[in-house]
Amino acid sequence: MGVPSDDTVLIEKGKKAGEPYVITVNCPDKTGLGCDICRTILDFGLCITKGDVTQVLCELELTLQRVKVTTTPDGRVLDLFFITDNMELLHTKKRQDETCEQLHAVLGESCISCELQLSGPQCDSLQCISSLSPVVAEELFRCELSDKDTRSQALSSEVKKLKKANVMIDNSLSPAHTLLQINCIDHKGFLYDILRTLKDCSIQIAFGRFSPVNKGHRELDLFIRQKDGRKILDSEKQEALCSRLKVEMLHPLRVIITNRGPDTELLVANPVELSGQGRPRVFYDVTLALKTLGICIFSAEIGRHSTTDREWEIYRFLLDENCKCHFSNMVVRNQIVDKVRRALMGW
């Protein structure tokens, strides 16, 4: 038979009750491999205890590309999901029936109808998010947060700790690789955010190690090199990489609450990988957080927005003014932002 050449993925249970599973991946190397693996783990490895539409879509391995959710005057809700099938079987009647059955099972009698149709060319024009005002865009995409922020960016204690993240580069320990050392507070998608950044910067990872969570903190050592196989010796490149990593750890997601005319709008943004992939399960985490707060969504949409240096995935939620929350109260608005950010960061 010779030496096996096929890719291998092994999943092993922990040796003792309560210990985590061990996933072993054996496959050809490439730039961004770690990021791709972490993204998959983040996509499927969350512990979900409550069910809704977005959970069903995730369990069915259907990826949300865009959403339009609207409430009609008679109190009904029309949910329009633009999805792609990771299994590439959605063109078959069996797969379509399975999807509709799962959604009917979760929604019960509240589901009046469920239809699947192939989207037309009009879907392409929906990929751009509705225009953001310059003031809102500046608040959403700025790199720094002030401890005395007077706008809608609530600063939790964890975010303040993230501002103290340590990122260091050392070229003295290896003749062939640059050592990247990171120490910061832990959050959901910690490895994904770091490896996503390295992938976008065309940095290759030879090997590394990371410690278990210790009092809410993580330590990570990575031996890296540039795409051409050389160490990172240029001081400006080192500084730029460390600065970029700090920003990505502090701001893996942006969350603000603002006014959209007479309405109150929640905005969530995450950077899109250079490959075009967005962060998994953002829509699910946000809607679950709002549900926990007892806040209803009047309408929602997902799209893309480009700034001078990158592309972003934007989630816009118009909040229902008929709920008991007083959205004009700054304390309430900050509580909403903090609750949503905590759900997204796993705090």
C-alpha cells in the first residue's frame, strides 16, 4: 500500500471525563492553513443550548451570505435568507425537503410557509450594504477606543484588559524562524483572529504552542517566516505586524448602537479575510443576545462595506421600538452593546 498520502482528520475524546477533544489534522502545508482550520472549528465547535433559524442553518451546513428580515403591518415576519450549501446538494429535492422540514420543526405553527428558490442576478446587487453615514462609519471603523468614550461604545473590563495585550518578536532563538509571542485575555475565536491576520499578511507558521487558559489569559508562541521563507528582520515590518495583531485582538468585531432617522440601529462589523470569507455565526450570536435581552428586531440585513484598506462584513439591525427598553437612554444603549459584544467574544 505504501505510505498513506490522503489527508487525515482524527477526533479523539479526552482521556478523562470533562477533558476536551483532540483534533489531529494531517494535510499538505499552505499559507493560512491554521486560519482555515481555526475558522472551521469556530464554525462548528460552539456550544449551543437554544435553537432558532440561524442554528438550524448552521447545523445543516448552510452558509448565510445575506439576510433581509422585515416585519409586515399585520405583525407577520418575512425572512429572506441568501445561502450557499457547503455540501453542494441544495439543488436536489431531498436536500431542499430536509431544509424545509428542519425549519418547520423549529418554528412550528408560527411558520406559515417555507420556500427555496435559486437566486437570480438581482442577488449580486444586494451584496453592498446600505450607505453608512461618514459619522457612523468613523465610529464603527476607528482603531482606538477611549476609556472616556462618550458615544455608544461601552467598555467592559475585558476590553480594557485587551488594550494591554503584549505582542513581541524575537529573532535570536531560531536561525531560520522569527518567534512571535502573544499574551492577552482569551476570547472566542482567539486563535482564528491571530491566524487570520497572519494569513492576510502572507506569514507562514512553521510550528507553535499555546498554553491553556490561565485566569482568563492566553499565551501563544509561534515560529513564523515570510512567504519567501525568510525571517522578519526589517524593524518596520515587525512593528507593523505587532500593531496589526494588537488591533485585531482588540477589535475582532466592532459593535455600536446609533440612530437611523427616527429608528434605533445596532451595527456589527467584522473584517473579511482576503479569501472573501467572513466570520462564522455572527448573526446567530447577535440575535441570541438580543433575544436574551427581550429586544425584538424590526428588520435586519447583511452586506459588505469597503474602507481604504480592507473589506468588512456589516450586520444592521433595526430594533423594535415597541419593546420595554428605552433606547434613548445611554445606559441602556451601552448595556445592549456590552451584551452583544460579550456574546460574540464568548465572555
